[in-house]
Amino acid sequence: MIYFSMSRLKFFTSGESHGKALTGILEGIPANLALSSPDIDAELKRRQSGFGRGGRMKIESDHAEILSGVRWGRTIGSPLALLIENRDHKNWVEGMSEDARFRGSIPAVTKPRPGHADLAGAIKYHQHDIRNILERSSARETAMRVALGAVAKKFLSDFGIKVGSYVIQIGKVQSSKFKVQSSEKELFEIFEKAETSPVRCPDTDASRGMVELIEGAMKEGNSLGGVFEVFVTGAPVGLGSHIQWDRKLDGRLAQALMSIQAIKAVEIGLGFEMSGRSGSEVMDEIFYRGESPSPGFYRKTNNAGGIEGGMTNGMPIIIRAGMKPIPTLRRPLNSVDIISKEPFGAAYERSDVCAAPAASVVGEAMTALVIADAVIEKFGGDSMEEVTGNFKAYLEYVKQF
Ligand SMILES: Cc1cc2nc3c(=O)[nH]c(=O)nc-3n(C[C@H](O)[C@H](O)[C@H](O)COP(=O)(O)O)c2cc1C
């Protein structure tokens, strides 16, 4: 990831919401990983689903074209470049053209929406047409993060590492607690249930309640936020490090999750709940068994969410992220025109009412990119053969420890 000095896996995205396309570059994936665009499109489809999305999702049916880095179905070690066309661009050809002749072909946006990058971005970048800010701050960009994350997931799956997510709260409706103590098997079951829910919630009653709540918000012209959990299974002990602030895996995950549009809180394991309990209640005590089938150190609890001292400890990684309600509302919010300085009630544009289910898929992608980076950092190599060899040797060593 580009933000951290030790990063081996770097990525960038570019593209405006109504521009021609989103593009993404991912560098650091070893050669010989089997990869094709259907692997990526399946994840893009998951991001587009979920009850509570707006009209845009009906226009876009995302497909990632692989422009470079793959030959005959396998990566070749060079940077991967992906392109996702914005199908809505056909309605914005002049309005979003790079050609100066079309300047003024659509009216400037001068009314900043509360809760968006609009006002701060216009001031910071010296813009009097807020479109020059909102086009990039839009969560449309997360489609490319999901595409790049799909590559990271494919890479991780070769090492038996899986990333999934589910929604545990929308507005005030909470699912019964599927929290940090779940085993790998339980996490997979929860995930499978979530995949069949319109709001990606594994609890059927809560799922129904969430849909009703979203329907109510739609009628009222209001919006909702939510909370989702991301889990990682199969990560070996020792990803990340305690030795420097920017190598700590919990810190890297928190930044990655927090960077998603509208995510305002991230917790690892028990998170905030830990702060209100005593030490004897929350530390995951260490046990050892010598016998087969899985001899070695083990824990009976996972309050730490799989990370201690900035490193994986072999338990499932559990991260929770809180999303604020969607800031664009049909109900007008007070704001002030940046040119006339007149107050107005913020105008409504087509928008999601609740995007927590989609955000959870974006959360998976960001998590996968961080974990893939940590795997490459620890087991680095230029080909999948080399990384797999290093990975297997390390697992043998851990068994003997
Ligand atoms: C998947 C996803 C979809 C979103 N859809 C919308 C939307 O339709 N309308 C909207 O106003 N905000 C939407 N947002 C949230 C805004 O992009 C975000 O609140 C805004 O860019 C300001 O950033 P901040 O909330 O991180 O400060 C969405 C966020 C995500 C993750």
C-alpha cells in the first residue's frame, strides 16, 4: 500500500464519477497468479447489490478490463492496470469533457452539500464549480478499490486466506451479536447467510427489520448508516510487526478501512467494548496442546480480533467499521451558495439511502489489499512459486516452534 514505507503492494486509482472510466494500477503481485476479469467482475457485482442503493446502480453494470500485467490467464509480475467504464458517461460527454470548448456546457454547481467534500474541497482547490470536487470525492471510486481488492483476494486464496464481511447494524436495528468469538467455521456460515440477505445481514429477523427501516427512510427522504464486520481466516501468525508504527497491522487496517467514503469508526476485536472491562476479562489466555491433529499454541477466546502487538496471532482477524448516514438527502439540509452567499435547502440528486451493505464489500477489498501486502512483505518473492515455497517453509517452522 502506498501509504506505508514498508509497502510491497502499491495501488492507485483515478477517475471521476461521471468521467469516461475509472482506472487502477496495482504493483507488487508476483508472477504466475491465475487471474481473469470474471474473477474481478464477481466482486464488482457484490458491491453493486444491496437494498437501499440509488438509481446509479441500475445504470452501471461494472466490468473490469485488464489492460496490462496479465498474459494468457496469468500475471507476469508487471504492474496490473484495470479499467472500469462509467456507463453513465454517455449522458455527460460534454459536461465532463477534457476539451476547453465545452466549458460552461452545463451549469456550475455552486451549492455545497453538508457531509460531503464539497465546501472544503472548493476552498482548498480554488474551485467555483463544486463538480470539480464532487466528481472525485464520490464513492464511485470504490468500484476500482473493489476490483483491485479482488486481485488481492485471488492472491490470498492461493495461501488459504479468506476475507469476508457481513452487516451487523443499520440505523438502530442490530443483528444478534455475531461477534469476535466465532470460529473459522462459524464465520464461513455467517458469511454464507449474509450473502443471501438483501442487506448482507446474517440474522434473518434483523435483516427484515433493516429492510423495513430503509423503506421508511426512503419514504421520509432520509438516509441511514450502519456497522459491518470484516473477517480474515487462515492468516498465519506473524503478519505485520511490532517494531515500527507504520508496520503495525492493526494501524494499517484501520487506515485502509477509515479511508472508505463515510466510514467514521474502526474497531479491532472487542474494540471500544474492551475499554470498559477489566484486564482479566479481555486478554486471550495462551494454551498449548501437544497432540494431533493440530498441535501447538491456541486460545479459547479472540477478544483481540486476531492481532496482538501489531501482528497476527493466528486467530481470525475481526474488524468492525461504522458508516455515517448517507449525506445526500431528499429532505433539504441548510447550506449556503458559494457565489451568492445566499442560504438554501440543499438540492437532491439521485442517491443511495443506505450503502452499508456495499461498503462492507469495499471493506473486504481494502482488508484484502492490506493483508496481501503483509503476506508479500513477509514471504516476498517475484513468482507465486517463490512466495508459496517461503510460506510453506514458514508454516513448517511455526509447527516446530
Ligand atoms: C459504497 C458507498 C456508496 C455511497 N453512496 C453515496 C450516495 O449515493 N450519496 C451520497 O451522498 N453519499 C454516498 N456515499 C458516502 C459519500 O461518498 C461520503 O460520505 C462523502 O464522500 C464524504 O466523505 P466522508 O463521509 O468520508 O467525510 C457512499 C459511500 C460508500 C462507501
